[in-house]
Amino acid sequence: MEPVISLGRRKTSVARVTLTEGTGEVIINGRDAKEYFPITMQQFKLQQPFKLTDTVGKFDVIARVDGGGITGQVDAVRLGIARALVLVDADHKPKLKAEELMTRDPRAVERKKFGQKKARKRFQFSKR
């Protein structure tokens, strides 16, 4: 099998994911996933697409992630993995879509408006 390349995004994070046949090794930015994402919830999110499609330990993941924070990066990699699994086998799509792993989360930080302190917060009003 030749490598499958896909893209995942979340907030300002962008993940380029390469999926190859292997033993289940996950490497992110040249480091092991457990070292890069030490929190167990983050590790669970990375394994979620594999568990839903019964492909745990069948593929190696090499991901390059840029931008954003830790949570955005985890979700970007997860979306990239899910998209790559669908490219490998289209039968995985209904399972992943049911768990909302195929949907790109559109929520992002609202821009700051001029004449205001933040996006929605106003400057303090002084009556006198």
C-alpha cells in the first residue's frame, strides 16, 4: 500500500497526516505521540478513529502540525486520520460520520472590532 496523505484543521491548527501500513506507531512533528500529547484524553482522541473502524495497530501515522494550541492540534490530527482512513477504505465513512469525526469544526475566535475592548466587550461607559 502506498502512503495516504490527508489534511485536518481545527481553529488555527493545520495537520498534514500520512498514513502507511505498519504497527500502530504515531509520530507527530518528529516525536512520539505520547510525548507530544501527554494527557490521556488527547491520546484517546488520537486513537478514536482507529477504534471505531477496528484498525488499531494496522497503520502508522506521521503527522506534521502547525499553529494553534494543544487541543486544536489534537483535533486537527484526529480529523486528518479519519479522512485518511476513509481514503483507504470508503466503508469506514458511516462509522466515523456517526461519531462526527468527519466534520470540520468551524468554530474559531471572533475578531476584535474597532471601538471595542475585545470582540464583544465594550469600553467602560462613563455617564459623567
